[in-house]
Amino acid sequence: MSEIFVDSNVLLYAYDDTDPSKRDRARAWLTVCWQDRCGRVSTQVLNEFYSDARRRFATAISAGDARAEVRRLQQWRPWQIDQPTVETAWAIESRYNINYWDALMVAAAQHMGCASLLTEDLQHGQIIDSVRVVNPFKEMPAALGGAA
């Protein structure tokens, strides 16, 4: 399987018991990413995950557990946001009229050579330069049978 860039919202849904369907889908995608060693993130995603997990799940996930998850995701070789990545994001933001934070994720995914960006925040199936947007709640990983 080619490399898959994972948005913080997918990581968060894996901990969210309020929506079991989304939780299970997020976990299925993350399991495939771990098994196939194809998961990728950026420092932006890790910081968003930690911050949002602490606000969203203050009682369900401790600071220590959130930190442990961020440390575990370091195995995915997080992309360090640098000036070339910012320049790419600005170009994507302008060309595709998407918000800067999403453009920054797409830029990081491009710089990492990812074929897909797993997120619910952009249009499912959209191709942004070389990266295909995949909504994990509309499409299953190929290893689990493909489309929803």
C-alpha cells in the first residue's frame, strides 16, 4: 500500500466513543496504516491531536496517554513543517481555495510522497496536485474491502 497521510481528526475519532461508527472506521484505517507501515503525519497533525485530545477528551484520555500516543506516532516519521512546506501550502491554498491549515497538510503529504490524505475536512475523491483526498467514513481501506 502506498503512503497515507493521516489528519488529526482521524486520530481523534479513534478515541471518540460518542460515535462508535466513526471510531471503528478510524481504528480500521489506523490498523491498516500500522500493519502496512504506510501511515504518515506531520508535526502540525501531532500538535493538533495532542491539543484537541486534551480539550475534547479531558476525562477519557489523560495528558500522559495523549503524550504516549504522540510518541508512538513518531514512528511514522513526522514531516517537520519548514519554509518550503509553507510555500507549497500557500500555493495550494491559492490554487484550490482551501483553508491554510488543510493546505499545510496537503503540502506535507506531497513532500512526503503520500498518495492519499485521510481526512473528512476536504472533498472525498478530490485530487490536489498528486494527493487524493480520502474520507475514511466514505471509503474503507483496500485491505478491508475498499469502498464503503
